[in-house]
Amino acid sequence: MMEFLHSTTESDDFIFYPDRTTTIAKNYQLKEMKGELPNVEAKNVQQVFDPDKNALIIRQTKEPIVMYREDDDSYFEGELMYSTLGLEGDGRMNIKEADIDSRHFIFKDRIFDCDTADFKMRTLDDANMAFETKNYKAHVDYDERKAEFKSNGGSSLVNFPLNQYICYMDRFEWHMDKEEIALANELEKQPEGMDYMDLKEIAELDLSGSEFISVHPAQDSLRFFSSEAKYSLKDNIIYATDVKIIKVADAAIYPGDRQITILKKAEMLPLKDAQILANTVTKYHILNKANVNILGRLDYRGNAYYEYVDEMESMQEIFFDEIKVDSSLQTVASGRVSDTANFTLSPYFDYAGKVKLQASKEFLYFNGMARIKHDCFAKDSVRNAWVRFETEINPKDIYIPIGEEIENHDFKKVYAGIYVANDSLQVYSAFLRTWHKYSDTEIISASGFLTYDKESHEYRISTKEKLKQLSLPDKYLSLSVFKCMTRGEGQLSLGANLGQVEMTAFGRVDHHIIPDSTDIRMLMFLDFFFKKECLEMLADDIASYGNLEPVSLTGEIYTKSLGLIFGTEEADKIITELNLYGELEKIPKELKHTITIADVELTWNSKTKSYITMGKIGIGAIGDKQLNRYVNGAIEIQRHRSGDRFTIYLELSSSHYYYFSYRRGLMEAYSSKDVFNKLITDTDADNRRMKVGSGEQSYAYYISTKRRVESFLKKLRNAEMEEE
């Protein structure tokens, strides 16, 4: 037996050398000394006593050395050195499932320290390694029941093999009885004011320090920053806290409670009440109240609510039931808005249907149905129609595509135009309505885009260019919700079947829904077979009246009509020439017609079922003779089941007039000038008959009577009086 300081060695054989004493000790025991030494028990250990150093060295052989027996039987493997300076060690300390490796242990009665140590933690069943790290300063306190570790080199690597994660932390604590490890990083401080930053500002930060990184081969090094975390040894779960952002694919995900939970094999528990910024470059979209399943650095799935803010800054939520990353690593989301959700694109458009989000695009993509909001057709049983469309929508500037063929929710045709009913011969508006018969005649329709103009309180349909600049000549349709009036601009069809008389019209039609009335202002071309000398006489007579009011050829109707006929560029050249010289040097073939009416206003008369005007008629040209003068007169364009009729009366003075009236293949003409009438009567009947193709409507002109003229004028005067 050998005693040294507070220790006792039992051995059968001590070997004494001049400079040392050695033995294989059967038993070695060091008694605990309060504040100085722990209890130590060892069997079959190598022992060397060095008298020069006054130190006893104990080397473990087969069985580990038992230390701190009353505290979970801590075991030491390696070499202990006991001297007047205390107890030190070089080796591995095993406490429960933990291994602490160090070249220099300093042991006290209830604590021990290491300047540099590696720490490993096995699972509770000892089957697998759960936690590993190196190069930490260690302090183990058995009274506090915890071990503290501080990195010797800034943030050091921590490995979670079961979880397939690593992280970088400068400090952690092992709470023995709680069976958990608390990790922290005190060296890396978050940017100043970060707690007050919004999502877009946080996404801009270059974070560093306490980073958790997945080493799962399928997760592409998924990573996030957390300054604090806990590792549960009971269930081998990482609980990371204060996680402000996780970047996945093109998105930044913000955990609602700032907590991330990592299970075995790098499985991250789904996040609840998170926010998603998509993407981190454009920062166009934020999704709220998100449930997110992060699958890797380049993949996530989830659902969330999106705040749609319209032009009035009114917010509505859209639920995206599917959010994912597509093949181009771009966040996409899709959802559906029910027709019972009372969702509006703006105060002027209802919406129902699919909604898609593409992170790289600023605006949502809508594939569904829109409906305008007004009461102008309230007396009808047919409600405003849903209109199918798909496009991106800028909520501050809404343009809904309206094609040539429009469908409602039942895939029935929807109409956008002004029409004449073939049964009642009434004019009616169908501004995005299904109320229409296929046999009805279209006066004008429009396609392109639908928008709402707040200043004029109008829904408008045309090309986007026209909608932004109304002076352009494209086809156009509007509905004033205050006036309950539709307006159409473009080439007009008045629905009259005039056989060989060609009538081409460009201009504007206004249909007042309440009360029911229609006004047209237009440029009209008339082409018909007639005696040349008669037409020249008419032209010369108009030209001879120098006091006639000139027609303005720079007015809106005329210039827009030229744009429709020639295109904007060529029309501008013609308008410039008219402004400079008052007329064209040479009339283009497109403007050369039998009679060109440069400006006329017609009104639909519900009694006569016809378009009527009495007053100024702007005669632009007759043949190639430019006139551009207003002539008093009357026009009637009448739809009738027995045959449509066109009549024009031009009065240069009370005793000087011309009259033309066409119906069912016959053009009758009469003038106050006998010479005009004689030119017609002297023309052989065969020469007054137009040669037409097989199956075409026949045509001939003949002399009329003064009585027919007077009857026509009386009819129109009576019609106007009745309308008033």
C-alpha cells in the first residue's frame, strides 16, 4: 500500500527506481477534498510516482477510471496527474452519453475545466452520435448540473449527425438533467435596428455568424441564421429560435414565431403563420399567414394569403392554396376566387376565377371572369354578364382583354356593341351583355381592352393605345354609368340593305339607354350609278353658292375617320395638306365617291323606325369635285320589311333643291331645275339601268315628282314634331 497526499494505492508489487516508483495498482483511490479534489476510484491502472515533481501519474489500462461517483458515475479514460497543485488529466471524460476529450483537464471537487476540448454526445440509447464539436473551452459543474463550452476560435463548427445539420456557434451549455443543449452566438451581433426592419429590408442584409446548414444530400445546403438554439437529447430535435429569415429558391421566408424545428434526417417541421417574400430580387410579392414546408435550399411548398390592394387602396385577401417552386427555380402560386366571395378587382369590376402569382412578375395573372358594375339595364331581367378573360392585372390601372368573341360563365356569347333589332327595328345597346339575337344588325362593336375612366365615369373598350389617347382612330365603345349612354366610334353599319347603292359610314353613334334615343354624327360615302351630267350639275350648283358655310375638315369626326381609312401616318399628311390649303390637290381614290357627306348628324326616330336629319348636311365632294360646304337638307335611312330606303334632299334655296330616293333597286331623282329632270327623262331606259352580275340586285334610276319630294319633307317634319 502506498499513500500520497490524499490518495491511497494498493498493489502487490512496487518497483523503485532512482528517479521514480512504478506499479500496476489493483486499486487506487483519491478522497474528495472540498473545493480542491474530486473522488477518484481506479482498478488495474499503471502508476508512476515522480519524486522530483512530487507528482503521481495514473494511466488507465482496461477499465475506465471512476470519478464523481455520486454524480452519474463519470468515467475517465487516459492519464491523470495528481500533485500538490491538484488533479489534472489528459484523455476523455465520459459523463452519461457525453464524451469530453482534452489534453488538459483540471479537476476540482465539484467541477472540472479544459482549456481546449472536443465534445461529443451520443443518443440516449448509445446507438448513434447526436452532437459533435471541437476546440471549445469547457467548464463542467456538477452542482449546477450543467457544462459550459466557449469557442477558442470565434464561432466553431457544431455537427448534428442524426439531424444531418451543422452550425457555427461560439458558446453552448449542456443541461444534464434536462437532457438538452442550449447553443448561442454572442460574438455575431445582428445589424442595428433589425427588429424594426420590414421584410424587404431584412432580405437585403448580408447576415453572418450563427448559421445552421443542412448537409442532407437532397437539400442543397439549405441554411438559415439563428443566434440561439436548443438541442433535445430526448428526441434528438434542434429547436432554433430568433430565425428572422430563410432564403429558399428565389424567396425569403419569415417564420411567424421565428422558430425552426429540425428533426432527424434534416426534416424541418412545417412553418405556420409565416411570411413569404417572392422574390428577393424584385420584391414584388408578400404572402401572409403562410403554412410552409421547406424541403431544401431550392424547394418549398405551402399555402398563404395575399393582400390584393386596388387603386382605392382597399385591401382584399386572396388565398393561394398551392405555392411551390417551378422548374426555373421561381416561386409560383395559384388560387381561386369564388363567385360568391364578392371579390373586386376595383370598385368597378367584380371578379371570380383562378389567380396565379409568378414571383418575377409584378402583377397577378387572372384567369376567370370579370363583371362591370352599373344599373343602366336595371329594368331588364338580364343581369350584367360575367366575361371570361385571362391576363395580368395592374390593380392601379386595370385593362381587361376583350376579344372579337366574348363568352360568359356558361360559355354563351357576350356582346359589346350597339345593334338594331331586326324584329322591332329598335336600336339597343349590349355593353357586355348576352341580350342579343343573331339576326340583329350590328351598328358598331369594339374589342381590345376594357377599362374604367373615373373622371368621366365610363367603361371603355378599344385598343390600349386608343384608351390612353382618345384622339386615335381605332374602334371604340363606351358606357357612361351616370348618363346611361353608350357611345361607339369607328366604321358604322346602319343596317340598311341598299342593294347596288353602297353606303359607307365612319363616325360616332350615341345610344341613350334612358330615355331610349340614338344620335349619329358621321362621314358618309355614297356610291351609286347615275347620269354623270346630273351629278356635275349638282356639284356646280353647290359650288356657285359662295355664301354656304364651310365644312371644317379638321374636326374630330372627320380626322378620326381619315385615320380609320388611311392609317394614322397617311391621315396626318392629308390633314396637314387640308390645314395648309383648305382642300386636297388631288383626291385619293379612297375619298372619291358619287357623293361624299363630310359631316352629318342623324337621329333615330322610333315612330318612323328610321335615321333622320333635317338641317345642315356637310357635302364634302361630288365625284372628284371638292366642295366642303354645308347645305340645308334632309336625309332618311329607313329599315323596312318590304325593303330598306335611303333618301337625301339638298336645298340650296327655297326654290333650288335636289332630291334622291332609293328603294328596292330603283333610284328616283328630282330637282327644281327642269334641265336636271330633262337629262334624266331624255336618257334611254336601257342606259338608266345598271348592268349587274347574275343573282345580284337590279338597279335603275328614273325621274321622280315634286309631290314625292313634298310628301317626304312633310313626313320628316311630322316625325320630328312627334318626337319632340
